Amino acid sequence: MKKKRYLDLKYIIPLVLVSAGLFYWFGSTLGAEEKTGTEIKPPVVVTTPAYGSLERVFRLNGYVEAETTLTVLPRISGSLTELSVQVGEAVQKGRLLAEIDSEPYSLTLQQAEAAYLAAKSTFERLERLYESHSASKQSYDDAKAQYEAYKSQYELARLQYNYTRITSPIDGVVLARHTSAGSLVAPQVPIVTIGDLSSLVIHARVPERYFRNFYGNTEELEISGNVPAAGNTIFQGKIKTLSPYISPETKSFEVTIQLSGDTSMIRPGMFIRLTFQIDRMENIHYLPFAAITGQGDLWYVDRETETAGKIRIEPDYSNDEYFMVPEEYAGYAFIIEGQHFLREHQAVRIVSQREM
């Protein structure tokens, strides 16, 4: 005889509770959908096109240099007996910078002078005899050759003696001292570096895609420079030279820019941010790129119906931040936040209107 199976109450009670919960959830959902049907208005942020000028610029970083910078090298070897200038000291052209021990060169000069004077006396005596036909042509030629040789040696010795005094070749400021008094120097050993701080330049490498903006337009191109170390002061610049070719390695060309104005606080080696204004559009309306979607749509709010609409647009002029819009859209309230999930004619709620 088979036994009857009965469900245990400990299994029945949880099933009943779960079923009741599901019925309640479905009932609540259906009830919410059967209510008034009021649509939730998405919040949006709008702005109206700004009016004014729009300019295209690009920026480069560089370093300030003195247009004329010279490293002074001695022309002879010897012991440096004096170095009379310090870093930062202003010097004029011809100012004595340093002296090399002149004693060896003084002795060489005296010897060369004595030999030169003796050869000169001999030559002058033989010249008179030759003119009176009392000396042969051979004797005259030998005396003349010896005289010219000793004269050259004397002039060389005098020149080397003068080189013991090292002077500044330009007006400028001492930028660096490379040695000190008592050191042995030679033509390959630098002594000081001098720069003309009255004319400061920047050598900038400009990408080749901007070459057409520079070529034939160097006078009109507006350039400004920001030097953080000089208190973020803005300086104006002007193109001094423009490279006529594009480097195949870097795909860029070199532009030398000269700074103008009061540059007394700028020094060679300072970091500078350069801004080049390529072109400019005046009296136009423009919007930020935040207003346009990836599909090229420009969403706006119809103020009468408070619904969303869209315009397909292809900007005719733009820079890195803004793009130009036709004048007919000057009074539109364009959506700059919240437009990416809208549909046309959908009711929206303006939560903020930003000024550009």
C-alpha cells in the first residue's frame, strides 16, 4: 500500500510569500504606468551665441637666447695672470677681460726685433751698394730675402705679444666664466662667454602645416610671449628670420623671433610660451564646441513650446574652442549640457543659462 506524500509547511510558507511579493510588484508597476502619463522633462543648460571676434592661434614653447653670444678664446697659450670680469658684469667692446703671462712673448719680441733691425741695416747697406753697382745682384737678393723673413718674424712676435691682452669683441654682459687666474690656457680653452642682452630672440621650430601662414605674411603675423620667470609678463614679438625650407627629419621650419619692449627682466635661458595668431574673424556669432554633438547636430530650446529641436551644421570657421554660427541663429537658446540623449520635440527644463 502506497503512502500519501504531503508538502512540508516549512516549504509552503516561503513560496506563498514570494508569490505575493511578485503580484504586488507587478500591480504597482502597472498602476504607475496607468497614472496621468506626465513626461519627465530632462534638465538642460543653454547659452546664446556670443558676438565679437574669433581668432585662430597655435602655441609653442621655447627658450630665450641672446641674439649675439660669443665665447672668448685666447689666441695663444700661456698662464692666465689676470681675469678681471665677473659673471653678470657689463662690458664694452675693447674692454680688457684677461691677461696671459707676457714675459716669454716679450723676450721673443725683443729677439725678433734685434734680428729684424740687423737684417734691415744689412739690406739697406747692400741696397745702396747695388744701386752704385758695387754689389752683385745675388748679394742684394739674399739680403732682401733675409730682411723680409726677419721682418715677418718680428711682426708675428709683436702680434703674439699683443694677444697676451684679451679684450671684449662686443658690447654685452658676461654670461659665464670658464676658467680662473693662474690656469693654463690655450686656443682651445674658453675664458668667458659674453652675450648682448639688448637683443633677445627665440628660435622656434614650427610644424610645416603652418608654413603657408608664415610665408609672405611675416609683417602682419601677431606674436606674443609669456615668460613665467618674469611674472608672466606678456611681450610682443616680431619675426626676424624665416627658414626657407622644411626639415625632412622634424617636418618643421625654424623661425627666429625678436622680443620687443622692456626686456630688462628677461635673461637668456628663460622658458617662454609663444602664441602665434594665424588669422582673425571680426563681427561674428560663435558657440563653444560643447554645444555640438558627435553627429554634427546643434540642439536648441524652442522658448514658446519649451521643446528641443536640432540643426545640422558644418562650421565654416573655428578655432580650438569655438566655432562660428550663422547670424540667423543669434537669438537661439542652444543646449550645451544635456543634449546627447534628447529627441526632437521633447519637452525640456532649462536649469541654467550661461553667458559666454
